Amino acid sequence: MTPPAPPELAARAAELRESLERASHEYYVLDAPTRSDAEYDRLFHELKRLEEAHPELRTADSPTQRVGAEPASKLEKTEHLAPMLSLDNAFSPEELEAWETRNARIADEVRGAGYVVEPKIDGLAIALTYQDGAFVKGATRGNGTIGEDVTRNLRTIRQIPLRLHADGPPPPPLMEVRGEVYMSLPGFEKMNQGRAAEGLATFANPRNAAAGALRQLDPAITATRPLRFFAYAVETGRGEPPFASQWDLLQALKAWGFPVNELARTCPSLAEVLEFVTGFERTRSTLGYEVDGVVVKVNPLPLHAELGVVGGREPRWATAYKYAPDLVVTTLRSIEVNVGRTGALNPYAVLEPVEVGGVVVKLATLHNEEDIRRKDIRAGEKVLVKRAGEVIPQVVGPMLEEGQERGPLFTLPDHCPACGTPVEKPEGEAMVYCPNSACPARIYWGIVHFASRGAMDIRGLGERTIDQLLRPRPAAESGEGDAPAADAAPSVSTAAAASGVPAEEVGDTVPGDADTTPARNALVRDVGDLYSLSLGDLLRLDGFKDRSAQNLLDGITASKQQGLARALFGLGVRHVGEVAAQTLARHFGSIDRLMAATTEEIETVRGIGHVMAEALHAWLAEPRNRETVEKLRAAGVKLTEEQGAPSEGPFSGLTFVITGTHPTMSRPELTDFIERRGGRVTGGVTGKTNYLVAGEDAGSKLAKAREFGVKELTEVELVALAEAGGESADDTDDGPGSPPDTPQLGLL
Ligand code: IVH
């Protein structure tokens, strides 16, 4: 028998297992590798050798015990405390009255008991488990009994409290708070625009987008999606929750820190309910999120038990009052295509103007070629248009007459409609692109993006101004006598027309002109030129006076200080979103270092995948783009960023050590959680460590932490600390010997 392995070797094996598992997870699940293949192999072989020498170190979960890591993990199943029910519908006042009559036969007190009315949010039902006030698990509805565990994703929704606020009644020790996760309409539209620009498929509606975001395997992706939440129910699994009424329950939810829809009302009788639903039909289109009806609930909870549940699925005490959908028939005049800043070709429908639910609809989004084919809609034919979410019009499908001859199927053009360059379809991508970086449509939208809020935030630089800046200047003015204005097209009018901006707003140039450069003598040909605009230049534009021109110049000057992260995001490299730009800027610190990096070097940055690294490297190598960067540099635009973890955040100045296993977050996730908040994570406990995040089976690090008097935190406490805003390093650095307490938790 071989002698047992010395503790140092056992510790090393555990460390290797952890590093390797972390690397595999990053590579296969998160698509964000941080180690090179060679490095992985080296660690893998070290572990293998160790296990060969000391077989007792070989654990069942060792990375050596399987061939490669799981290519993708899945969402685990989890059972709800009690079934998540669905609702019966009522489509008219008569049906609501019939509902009350049926209920009164079972419990005649129903008539005088009063109701609560709540907007029926069109999102996804979820159940959040709170144990002793802490958020421990979150799940989708699933089949009503068993849902999917999406805890880590739900944690990214800021509106969901990770610990119940102390105000309000004492919560049951174990309960599920139920409610709806949804996406706001502006958030949805912004996200879809961003996706289209980055060449990703767009979502058909906010509900699908929310569902997609919630079921991500990587919570970091969920975190970038604009998800929101409304709470409306409590379930303990042991009969009705401890409230007298649904209304009291909503108040308790609010006091515990949940968002509760502020439009919910009590109605003493069905007459008021009917009044509410009539009035609400108009209100609902102004809410900024999709509402597909009103949920009417019997107010006193004791009556819920008495009324019971039909077929184990639908409670009698609640019903959904649904409005007729806003549907109309109109003619699909044509299917046009706009070109986004990354060159993605996005089709959209031009409709015979028609009123749907109180607004006149002329255009509707079509997602991609595939979507158009699936719906089988064709230009020149009658189509059914629905105002889903009561805001975004959608073409549902064709409205054909018997025996009607069909028009031709839609196909995306094989040349860019704005510049005529042959389009490309990258392998494995849903979108088709114009590859010409000088395409006027791409430049137009590129500048719009560069000036936008999340990027350089140039105040006063709107789409109309950008359009003018990109137009050819009259020959005399530009001093280029050899370039008569007449053939300097396509101006940005082309870009804008090809981009879905209504023609009457931007001129009537026909898209598809085959010139491949923006107006040769325009004031601005790329974002770099914005910084050499003069007051005189601006004063020559329509609608500019001394003051507005000076304001715009000031806005442009101020934007020079935004820093590398925003500038990089603003440059609009395909796949490089706001978060990635920030990560890259912090990692490399300057545009020069980024430009000097190889694809492999870029790829080693945590959170940056191969596709993004390649796209970025290619972008930076293109002479036209280098020229733009040089213009920015010459103008004094700040192209550096402070390196390292964000210095700002509740954990800035704090050092953490992580040990043991934790209820919901893996080690990389905990590290990420801390670093995103400005904290630093180190491997070993020293006198400088502020906190030990100790999970189950915390080993030697715990002993060492106690020796140094380092404060211990559980995962829940860590999250709570972050929520409470952390604590400054000075306050916590009370040196060796102080007791391992967590006084800051008293704040909660
Ligand atoms: S009560 C029996 N309240 O509608 C309790 N549901 O068709 C059922 N919903 O699965 C839930 N807003 O996803 C309730 N204020 C609200 C709601 C709401 C949206 C959804 C929920 C549920 C579905 C039932």
C-alpha cells in the first residue's frame, strides 16, 4: 500500500481540480476562457500525475475522470412549495358577472367581500424562495409543479431583494414570493436595436426576450438584459399565507422590498371592477410594458380556501379579464431593408397606414428573412397586423382570399441597398451583412451610436444633425471644385432612407446607388471628424444658431473625457457591447496596448470569447479604422482607462478570500460578484484580508482566518453586504486579533 498523500499534495490536488473545473466551465459554458489550452494541459497533467502517484486523491468529480467537461450545463429542475396555478379568462362584462354568480353559489359572502384588480403583466411567472428572509432559490413556472432553477439569473435582477427588508410583518420562515418577470418596452426595443446592430437575431416580443434571458446558462448574459419584476403572490405550501386579504398581502410584499404594481386597486363590488377594466383598456397602452388584461381576485384570503381550485389548475377566486387584441387588416406595400451600423441588413414592413388601438401604424418590424418566410407574408398582399404589447406593431400573417395568386417570396438583396457592395453571410450567423466599412448607412448609424448615451454621450448631436454633417457640401464651400455636389451621392439621405427613416424627413434619394464612399466632401466622414468641426461649420447647417452651435461644440469637447471603455463601445465593433468594452478597456488600459494585442491575447481576457476577439482584432487592423482612431487621438480624445477591477463599488478597497462550497454561487461566480463591485479576491488569508467568504467544508483557510481575526461571511451575508453598500477598508481593517464577527450585518 502506498502511504497516504501528505496534506500539501491533497491541497494541491484540490486546487488543481478547482482551477481546471473553473477553466472548463469558462470555456464550455460561459464561452469566456481565461486560460490558454497549453496552460490547461499543463495543469491537467500535473493533476493526473498526482493521482497516479496517490490514487486516494482521485475523486469522482476530478476533471481527469471524464473526457472533457460537459459542453453545456443545463438548468436543474426544482419543485415548487405548491403548484403554480393558471387563470381562467373572462372576455366580456357578462362573463365576469357569470364568474361572480358561480362563486356566490359556493360561498355567498363573495358578493360583498370586495375584489383586488391588478394589471396582468405579460411576462413569465416565477417563484422566489425565501428562507429566514434570505433569497435562496428562484424557479420558472415549468409545468406548474416542477420548474427550472434559475436562481443565479434571478439574482441579476436588481429589483428582486436578496434579503427581505425588516419593515413589514414578520415573513413566514419559508415562503415563495411569486410574480412576473418581464421586459419593459423601451428596454426591449433598445436591446433589439443593439442586437440587430451586432448582427444577432432579434426577439419577436418582450415576453420571448424575457424568457430567453431568464433561461440563459450564463447569468452574466442575463445581467445585461433589461429584466424587471412585479410580485403579486405568496405561497407557503401550508394553506393560505398569514394575511387577511390579497390587498394586505400586496402591502406586505411592498414592505419587504418587492416591486408591486402601483395600479392595483381594491374594488368594493363587481360594478367597480367593471369600471376599472373599462378605463384600464386605454391606460394599458401607456405603461411602457406589456399588459394583456386585468387579474381580478377575491380580496379576503379565507374565501380563497373556501372557493378552491378547479381541476387542480385554476383557482375560482381569480380570473383574468382579457381585452380583444388589436388586430387590423392592411396592405403590405413593400418589404424594405435597412442597414445597421455593423452592416447587418434588417428587413421591415412598409404598410398602408392603418389605425390599430389608437395609433396610426406605417411600419412594422420583421426580424429576418427566416421570420418573413415562416409567416409567409409577401409584398402587395393583405396582411393581418397586431399591436402586440399595445405598442409594437407586428405582422401576424397573410390574409388571403380563396384561390388568390401569390406574389413572389421575399429574399434579402445580395447587394447592400445603401452602397451596392455584395453582402456576406458569416457562417453560423442569422444575419446578412454589408462588409463595406465605408458604407454610408453604416457610417450614419455608426455616428448615431457613437454619440449615444451609453457611448460618448454627445449632447446636442441628433440624427438630423448627423444627416446634415454627412451630406455633400456645395462645391464652392468645400473648395473641391472637382467634385460637383450632384454626383457626390449617395449622401446620408441614402443611408437614412435605407435605414428606415421615413423618406420625407431625410430627402428622397433612392437607396442602392453603387458609390461606396460617403459624400467625398462632407464635413464628417467618420466619427473622428466630429472633433474637427468648427463653429462656422455648424452655423452653416440648417437650424443652428450661435447658441445651439456652441452647445454642440461644447458637447463634443466634453465627450473627449469619456475614456476608453465608452470610446471603444462607441466605435461600434461587431460583438463588442458595453460590458465587453469595459472589460477590455480595464484589462488593456490603453488603445495602444489593445491595438498591439494578438487575437489570442485578447481572447484570454475573462468574459471575451473567440468570436469577439477575432472581430475586434480584425477591426483594429483595418486601415480605415486605424485612421479614425488616429483622428480621435490627435483631437485629444481620452483613449485610456484605469486598469484592474473597477475601483468604484461597495467593495472597493476590500480584499476577500473564498473557501468551501456555497449554496448558489460557484467560486468563479463569487469572484466575479466581488470584483464587479470593486473588491479584490486573493488566494490565501493574510493579515490584510478583510473577509473570508466561507462555505461548507471550509478547511485550513477558515482556521487561518480565525487566527488572523478575519471576518467571516456566508454567501447570503456577502450579498447582503453588497446590498448594504459594503464598508470602507479603513473601517474593517482592524488588524489581527479582532474577533471574527460581522458587525456590519446589523445594518440590515
Ligand atoms: S395571479 C392563481 N396576478 O398570468 C394565481 N397572475 O394566466 C395565478 N400574471 O401564470 C397568478 N400578472 O404568469 C396573477 N397580477 C397577476 C398577474 C398574473 C400576470 C400571469 C401569471 C400567471 C398567468 C395566469
